Amino acid sequence: MNGAEKLQRTDGRRRDEIRPVNVVRPFIKYADGSVLMEMGDTKVICTASIEEKVPPFLRDKGKGWVTAEYAMLPRATHERTQREASRGKQGGRTLEIQRLVGRALRAVTDMSAMGERTIWIDCDVIQADGGTRTASITGAFIALADAFAKLIDQQKLKKIPLTDYLAAVSVGKVGGESMVDLCYEEDSMAEVDMNLVMTGQGRLVEVQGTAERGTFGKHELDDFMALGWDGIQRLVKMQKELVTV
Amino acid sequence: MNGAEKLQRTDGRRRDEIRPVNVVRPFIKYADGSVLMEMGDTKVICTASIEEKVPPFLRDKGKGWVTAEYAMLPRATHERTQREASRGKQGGRTLEIQRLVGRALRAVTDMSAMGERTIWIDCDVIQADGGTRTASITGAFIALADAFAKLIDQQKLKKIPLTDYLAAVSVGKVGGESMVDLCYEEDSMAEVDMNLVMTGQGRLVEVQGTAERGTFGKHELDDFMALGWDGIQRLVKMQKELVTV
Amino acid sequence: MNGAEKLQRTDGRRRDEIRPVNVVRPFIKYADGSVLMEMGDTKVICTASIEEKVPPFLRDKGKGWVTAEYAMLPRATHERTQREASRGKQGGRTLEIQRLVGRALRAVTDMSAMGERTIWIDCDVIQADGGTRTASITGAFIALADAFAKLIDQQKLKKIPLTDYLAAVSVGKVGGESMVDLCYEEDSMAEVDMNLVMTGQGRLVEVQGTAERGTFGKHELDDFMALGWDGIQRLVKMQKELVTV
Amino acid sequence: MNGAEKLQRTDGRRRDEIRPVNVVRPFIKYADGSVLMEMGDTKVICTASIEEKVPPFLRDKGKGWVTAEYAMLPRATHERTQREASRGKQGGRTLEIQRLVGRALRAVTDMSAMGERTIWIDCDVIQADGGTRTASITGAFIALADAFAKLIDQQKLKKIPLTDYLAAVSVGKVGGESMVDLCYEEDSMAEVDMNLVMTGQGRLVEVQGTAERGTFGKHELDDFMALGWDGIQRLVKMQKELVTV
Amino acid sequence: MNGAEKLQRTDGRRRDEIRPVNVVRPFIKYADGSVLMEMGDTKVICTASIEEKVPPFLRDKGKGWVTAEYAMLPRATHERTQREASRGKQGGRTLEIQRLVGRALRAVTDMSAMGERTIWIDCDVIQADGGTRTASITGAFIALADAFAKLIDQQKLKKIPLTDYLAAVSVGKVGGESMVDLCYEEDSMAEVDMNLVMTGQGRLVEVQGTAERGTFGKHELDDFMALGWDGIQRLVKMQKELVTV
Amino acid sequence: MNGAEKLQRTDGRRRDEIRPVNVVRPFIKYADGSVLMEMGDTKVICTASIEEKVPPFLRDKGKGWVTAEYAMLPRATHERTQREASRGKQGGRTLEIQRLVGRALRAVTDMSAMGERTIWIDCDVIQADGGTRTASITGAFIALADAFAKLIDQQKLKKIPLTDYLAAVSVGKVGGESMVDLCYEEDSMAEVDMNLVMTGQGRLVEVQGTAERGTFGKHELDDFMALGWDGIQRLVKMQKELVTV
């Protein structure tokens, strides 16, 4: 990661430095788990809701389910975006992100040990400065753990059915340089944009890398992995201070 | 308003007492005006967005437009509510409320003096403990005033095109007693539920009263008006400390 | 109500005079209750349909339900309006009106005494000259009473589960004058538009007043109430000649 | 057509006898042409609306367009049918019928002689006792002719751009017998159901025959044609008393 | 059918000559019956899928159901057509065709003898050169027979519950001449377009004739019937070589 | 890649062996480029359609656009899947895939050199045995190149505006072993599933790896990259025999 110290990023960060993280918890009094997850100016409300039934395809199998929904408030962005409810459908980007969030959380959940119930995760971005899907995953993990803790308090579960911590961060190539946790300005001029989801033990859960401008090679991929590993470890450290798995 | 002092409400308030009000402002860095409007445990993000064009029916008439959208996060409520974007349409309650908010704001806006532009108001309820539509109106007014102030700063307007302050409060009959600013628990057992929107000078803009259980008479209506007038004056007082019209 | 005699309205009526009322009944041979409700040139087909089941939220509670739908034929209006079925959704105005009609009828229905069944009310405006929602309520009440009478004939009910008569009328301020039962021409230039729903005993069920141009004070509200009370009493008198509650 | 005299139909008609026809005209005061078309207990409101523009594919070609929409009120039928606007889409049967009505009317309209405008035809069935699509066509022709007559009155057209009269009737095989103008009871037990649209001169415009129960041969087709020809001539005779083409 | 030999059609065929027919079978390895049906350059994939349940209206009646869906790939046509899935609804033409295909197949199916199951027919046009709905019916019949044969192989049925063969062809009038099996070029300039569905024994199942340009008389109808009968017999001959009913 | 020789896959392939590839070209006579792309039993029709205009956001910028749509026929799969057009919306998986296909193709297209036009890519899966998205990309590249060649033939372009070849393959971990080009059976039991898109020069364009069962480490990622690089080079070799870039 040589050179990381020299590059001056738009907000003065080093190449390998994630933005300040802040977690407000609990944040919504009715939810079974809830956080306001802030990474720099990106702010996401993540809630977990327990429903005592499972989707039809899982009925009577002794298993549970974790699913996620994602949305942005219309003015979370620089320009106002049309509300999906008034357009009458969720866009492709929304569906892609919420499928990712749900899949990632299920990768560390022992669905056989959570009972026949569904945990609904809602990630609502109230301010978007890049990295909303990774902040959603990192925050949603905490809300999910809190919902499980509530089930233990209610004596509906004996132990938290999570196999590891889970966090996510973006990496990318901007102006020829690899860097971690891109803000919106960096993201909008990135040559490569990659989202990494890893467990507390540093195992990969999701890798999603895209080059719309140009392409990238194996060495760059290795560099992204190293930067991402490091950033995610810091997020997991923060999670460990808040919840125990 | 005799008897207001004696009645003990679920949260200990007097019959004529509104809940604690808190305004965080600005709240979303990209919006042209934004507040987090809190009335007790009801919390609404209100943003104003300037768009430099008008809807087709107003084109080339030298007038502007103010319109509003309203939504609740899925877990703003006791039980999780299905997301309207995933259901594919906005419900009747949502459409009714956002039509009300837009209409109320237009009643104190001089559309001929705001230029050929639209102000979009977004009211997103993040926690719902009753009175979300009235909190939306009271908070949206501040966001709207801030958006107009921004246009003055940008020298696009000379004076704020608002003719008066505007605030709203609910009143109702619960257990046979009239009271102001119902929380969710009161609202869910009310015999009559009424929403009042008034200007700073105490003129009526909207009156919407409904009796689903039983009916009400003219004397009760008079009582509601007096309670509402009083509550709204306190909200306008708060608005006057924040914005100048 | 001084001055009511002097004002000359567009169709020559006095300020406190409702339009000629005509009810054709039954109007649709298959319906369980049906009227063609005419108030001046406003014509609405109101039907009641009995369904021997209730919505999910009421199942096995020993209660019934009354719900309403509203629509306008495309050419009920001066200009042809696009059909909601071809647009793929009902508009906000439609949803608002049908919620109002259903709520108003439920206010005088003893849902515990009507059995576990639903009465569907359909109000289809075939010609719209102002006051379509109030004509819908007044006409729907008759269709509803007829459907209950049919259930008595079929020995499924012992007495009509209605607690009172129910009718509605519009009031408003036009050119600075208060008046009752606005026709389209008056409605389109009104400063204030209010819809009142009352029982046969003159108790209020719904009050919905809106000022898009300007505002209104408490004295005007009182005036609207008096005009509305009078108009509704005439409609209830007509209802009493047709149905017994 | 031997045997037509002997068969006793459910309503006492002969095999070759159409139901009593009644036309109320004009029926809706705002429309440019309107009729209430009654064939027995089938009642359809047909309106014509002039719009001074054409669909995109016809722009600047010096031609006009005639298009139709069809719907049934929810309680036009024995059992209440769900409203298409609330289901969010028009069903296949509706689309099929409105495409048929529009196509049939265009077959007798000289689109080059009607100016660059669209005539919208709306057929709304208020009571359905079989044959609603054929009653729609027969009634819509009159409304269309009236709209053209209005354009002549307004000196926007010099002559009515219709090349012939146009009417429609159903024929079918019920209990092994061919018959004309089936009522709902006959239609619901028919082996073959056919709709015929013909001009005043007896030329065919549409033939739509369907056998869901069993099949039919060429001789039966010939029989249907003869019955249909006869029934349509009676409808055209009625049209000639009302409008001149 | 005199004169059929003289007319030179755009592709050199005689008036009474259908296009070369080719059937690839089976075509999709997962389907319970599948063909690629080619008539000239028109190519349709027809599949049959067995589902071991029936629609709600048939439940517990000891009967089965056959239903069909139809679609065209976006570039099956000269110009690319917008995908119905991205438009959010199936068009009127699509619904009309799939209703026709399902109805036609049911006319030769003994629904009482097929067990309480549904056969889903999917007709997907991959290249459209006229006559896609008739090719769909002719091909779908083979796929349906194959699905029934599979049920016999699985010992779920004892005999094929089809009462006859079934095929379809278009006929029409082009440039004043009657002809069979119109290709796209002929279809787009036809005065009359008619689709005929008949059984192996030459009985009619569906007749759908339309004149958008001009009209047609009884003699022409007779001519269409003769041409269609002949064309369909050739298609049935081909079917008899492939499947036994 | 040690061990690749020993593992016996369900269809007898080696770990590093892609399935037999077959390309039928052209496949649809109307399209501007079209292939039937077969990888084993996975079969996709890929067409390219030239439209001489660009989406609104690109208007008057001298640039072109490449966009893609993806769908599966209902019976492309083991069990019949409901048609998206009849459900009324495209699912999340569909939207995700078509966004991927479009993005990947744009990565090797010089949008500044293709003129102000859009190339629409349609990928319609007619038989799905795993790897439909990667087969879509590999096949769509050929259709795209053919559409550009057609523009050169029409003298609308001087050279093919593609900067490199482009192909895609899936890799994954099944039963603890890494392997390339998973068939459906392998895919449905994979611990890790990854899709790789690379250029002819072996540069990465997209990396999308997912672990729903368990997780994966950096060494496994390196292994996937090597297997994918190799598989894609074979596909590019095939492309080079067909089209020149």
C-alpha cells in the first residue's frame, strides 16, 4: 500500500483511510433493532423488524429468513430524485442493492437456529454521499444483532444465530489511484468501483467490481482487496464495541 | 376551556397542551430547505427542493407552484408497514395527506411572486406517534421559507413570497373530552379526529373533521376550534423565532 | 343568513337554496339497492352490493363492513377525462372521495348488528355539475338502506342496522358570499369550499373545508354550518319519504 | 329459417326476433354526441368527444382518427365485478371489445374527410343482460354521427364523413337452435356465440364466432349470417330515423 | 377456387397455397411438450407445461384446464417493439391472441378426462412474418398432445383427452383477391383479414374476420371458408404424421 | 490449477473446461445483428437493433449509447416461471442482469465514435442450464459487432467503434472445488458463484462474486481469476473467428 500516505483526497483523507463512523442506537423507538449509521456525510436509517412467520417457500421447514429493503429519500441526493412509490415501481439499482444486503446478511446468519420467523431489514438513506450500500450492510448488521438480542430477552432464542460479524466498504480507482471508502465526488469520477463485503474473520462474502470507464487488471484487484480488508476490519472493530456475536 | 387542567392524559399533558416541539435545521445538507420536525415522539424530515420549471398547466403564465409528497418509513409505526414502492402504488391515505400539505402551503404562498419555478416539499415520517400530517405542515412551512430565503440569497427573488405563517395541529374528542395534539394512543381511541391548519393571524386554511365512532355537534366544533387556535398560535410563535416572513 | 334573498346566483337560486333533487329507484335491476341520484345536473348512479364475507381484519369478530368506491365516466365532465382504468391507477381525488363516502356511511351503521357481511357501495358519476361527492353520500345512503331492507326480506336481518339518516351538501364562499350546494361554475371560482355530512338529527359526521384562494374565519365557519344544516335537513326530509330507518 | 316461429325462448321471443330497442338522445349534456342505448335490459351510455388533435402516428397526414373505450360499472352484472381502475389494469375482455368497437366505427368513417382530429367514443355499460359489445357499436354509431353533425354546425366540416350506417347484433346456437340477439341467460348456455357487425347496405365489417362447447359447420354459419343480417337491418332502420348519413 | 393458379403472390405462391411448414420437436428440453413451429419465415416456440393444480374456479370439480400465453420477442418484427415486461403490461393484441389460443385448444380438449391439472401453453414468437396467432395454435396443439402423451407415459392418464385435431390458418382479401396464409407484406395491405380455426374433421371452432379497409359480402365469406378449409386440412395432415389423437 | 484433471463433474468435464460452444448467425432475419448463442444446453437469442436516436440525457452531445434487455421464456427453466409481462413488472434478477450486460458492452464501446444512435441489445433465454448472463454477454458482443458492421456497410460509420473483444464466464466453488462455466446442477449447489467479464486482452470489466453458503478467501479468489481468464480466452478465440474488431 505504498503511496497511500502521499495522495491528497478531496476531503484530505489518505488512500487507505475510511471516513469518520458514527452510530446512533437505538434510533427508532418502535423497531426491534435500529441504528442511524453515518459514514462521513452518508446517513442511513437501518431498522430490523421481527415477523413471526416465514415466506411460503420456507413454510414448515424449521428455518427462518432474513430479507432487506432499501430506499433513498427523494432529497438524499444533490438533485431531487423522483419517489419510487410515485413512479409505481422500484428501480433496478434499488432492487440490486436490497438483494445484495439481504444476501450478505444471510451469509452470516444460521437460518436453522433462528426459528420460523423473518427479520425484515429496512435501509433508508436520508443523506447520500457515496457508499450507501456498504453503509447499509454495516449498519444493518448491528440492527439485526439487536433484533436477535431482543428475541433472547423474550426467551424466544437461546443464543444469537450469527456466525460472524459482517461489514462492507467500497474501494475504487480514481485518477489512477486505488482508494477506500469513496465519497460521492470520488465515486462519480472513478474508473473502477468495487464493493466488498467481508466477515469479521476477513473472509469474503461479496465482491462486486465494475469498470465503466476503462478496465482493470489482476494487480489492481489485489490492491483493492488489501485496501478493503483493512477498512472492513476497522468497521468490525467498531461493531465489536457495540454488539456481541 | 374549563376542565382542561383536571383531565389527566396518557402522557400527563393537560387537555390544551401540545407536546414538546423540537426543530433541527438544516437537517439534510443537499436540500434547499430542510428540518427534522419533532412533536413529542413524532418525527418528520421535511425538505424543500427548488426546480426551475413549472408543471405543464402553468407554463408561460408567470406563476410558480408548490407541491408536496408524503411517506412513512416502513418501521415508523408500531408494526412494520409494507413499503409503497414495493406495493407499486401510493395508498389513499398517502395521497390524501400530500394533497393536503401542498394545498395548505399554497394558501399562504403568493404564486405570482415566486417566479416560474416549483418548490417540491417532501415530508418523510421516520417515527409516527400521531399527528404526522400536522407536523408535516408545520415543519414544511419552515423548509419552504428557507428555500425562498435561499432564492433571495441567490438574488433570484427580492422578497419572500409568503403572505403569512402557517401551522397545523390535531384536535379531537377522546373519552368524551376535547383535547389538542393527540398522540397515537389517543388518536386510536378518539371518537372525533380533526385536523386544523391556520395562518399566523389565526385564519382557517383547512378544517378536516371526522367522526368514525359516533357524531359531534356544533358546540364541540366550537371547542375544537378554540383548542386548535391556541395550539397553532404556540407553533407559530416557534416558527417566528426561526424564520421571518 | 341575512342577504340570502338578495344574491342572484348563476342559476337564479337563493344563497340558501339547494338544487332540485330527483331520485330514480331502483335503477339497476341486479343491484341489492340502487338509485340514480340527481341534484340539478349532477347525476350519480349509487348501487349497494351484498357480499357474504368481510375483509381479513374483521374475520370472526361478528361484525360487518361497509365500503365504497367512486368513479366518474370519462365524459361526465366538460372536457373528457382519461379513464382511470386505462391510466392504471385511481387518482388521489378518487381515493379521497371514496374513503370519505365509506367512512360517512359507517358512522350511521351499527356494524355489530349487520352480520358478518360487507356492503359494497359504488358511486358512478355519469354527469358532473358540482357536488358529486355529497350527492354520492346522500344517494348511497338510500341504496344502503334498501340493501339492508332486502336482507330483512330474506330473513337474514331482523331490523335495519342504521342508527340515523345521513346526507351531505357542499357549502362555500363565492365572490365573498356564503352559499349552499355549489354548481360547477360556482365551485370553480369559490374562495372556500366545504363539504358537510350530517345525520338526520343534525349531528356532524364529516367537515371538510378548504381555502385555496385566501382563508376564512370563525364567523364564516359558523355561517357555513348554518347553511349546511338547513340544506341537509331538506335532503333528509326527502330520504324519509323513501326509506325508513 | 324454418322453425323460428316454434321455438320458445326464455323471454318468449321468436328465434329471429331482437329485443325491444330504446334510444335516449342526447343523454349527457357535456358530450359532443351521447345516447343511452337500450336493447332489452342491456343499457349502455355511449358518448362521443371531439379532440382537436390526432395520435402521434397520424400527425401531419391530414387524417383523423376514431377510437373507443369500453367499461362496465361494477354492478352492471349479476354479481359485482371488481372495478378495473382499482385492479390497476383493463382486462383482456375489455381491451378486446374496445378494439372491436373502434375498428368497426373506422370501417365506415372516411378518415381523410374528418380533419386532423380524434373522436373518442366511450361505451359504459350500466346494466348488462347480454350483447353489450353489439349494443355499444350500434349506439356508438349514433353518438359518432351526432358529433360529426356538431362539427358541421360549427362549420368545421362540410359533410358527415361516414360512408354508411353501422350496427351489430349477436347470434348463436343455444340448445341446438340458432337464434339472434342472445340475452345473458341464453349467452351463458350457448354452444356457439357470434358477433356480427354490418353496414346499412348489409356488407360485413366484423365476424367473430366462437365455439367453447363443441364446434359448428358451414351450414350453421350460413344460418347465423341470415339471422344476423335480418337483425341488423332492423337496427339500421331505427338509426335512419335518428340520424342521416 | 378458379383463378387460384393465375395470381402471382409476392413470394410466388398460388392463392390457395400455404407456406412451407417445418416443425422441430422436441425443442426445449425442460418442457412437457415443445415445438419450434415454422410457417415460412414465421417462427414460434410453443411449449406445454403441466401443473398439478387448477385455477380457483375449478377446484374440486374433477376437471382440468388448458390456458395459453403469447408474446413476441422485441426484435421478432421489422422494427424493434418495446418489451411488454418493461412497459409493465401486456397489450390488447397480446391478450386477445392468448385468449384465442387457449379457447381454441379447450374446444378439442375433454377437460373432464384430463384430471385436476392445468396445461400451460406458451407461444413465443421469435420471428414474425404474418400469421403468428394461427401458427401458434397449430404448433400449440402438437405441444399439448405431447404433454398428454407424457402423462400417459407416467400412467397419470389412460388415453389422450383430445377429441380431434386442431389447426388454424389466416385467409384474406388482398388487392381484391382472396388468398390463404398471408405473409406480413400481404397482411399489411389486406382489405380483409380473417383467422380460421378448425378441427381435423373440418368443423369450425373460431372465425374472426375484420375489414378495416372497406367491407366484404357473403360470397367472399364463402370463398374464405373454402380456402381456409383446404389450408387447415394440409396442416392437420402434417399433425397426423406427428401425433395421434 | 492442480487437481483439475482428477475431478469428475456431473457432465464429465474437467474443472477448467468450458462447455461446447455453438453460435448460429445470423439467427433473426429482421435484426441488425443476431446470434443464437449456445453454451452446452444454455441457449440465448441475442439481437442488436439500431435506433437513430439517443436517450434524453445524451441528446446533442455527439455520443451514442448501448443498452440491453434480458428475459427468459417461461419454460426456459425446469419449472415454468411466471411471465414478467403478465406479472406487470420485471424482477430484480432481470433488472440486475440487463444492467450488467449493458454496462459490460459499453466498457468496450467507444461511444464518441458510434454516432448519435442507440444500439438495443436483447438477450432472450430460450433454454437455461446455468450461465445465462455470461452467455448473453458473449453472444451480445457478436450481435453488437455485426450491427456496427452493418452501419459501416451503410457508410454511416467508417470503423467499428469497439476497443476490444468481450466475453464472460461463470466460475464457482462446488463441493469445495473451484470450477469454470457451471451448469444449472452445479450452480444450484455452489458455495460460491462468480461471474467474470473480461476483454480480449484479459483485462477485467466486471467481477461479481457471491457466497450464500459460507464464505471464501483471497486464495480462492485468485483461483477463480485464473480459471475465468482461461475460459474467457477460449470464448474470445471463438469470437475472433467470427468478427473482427
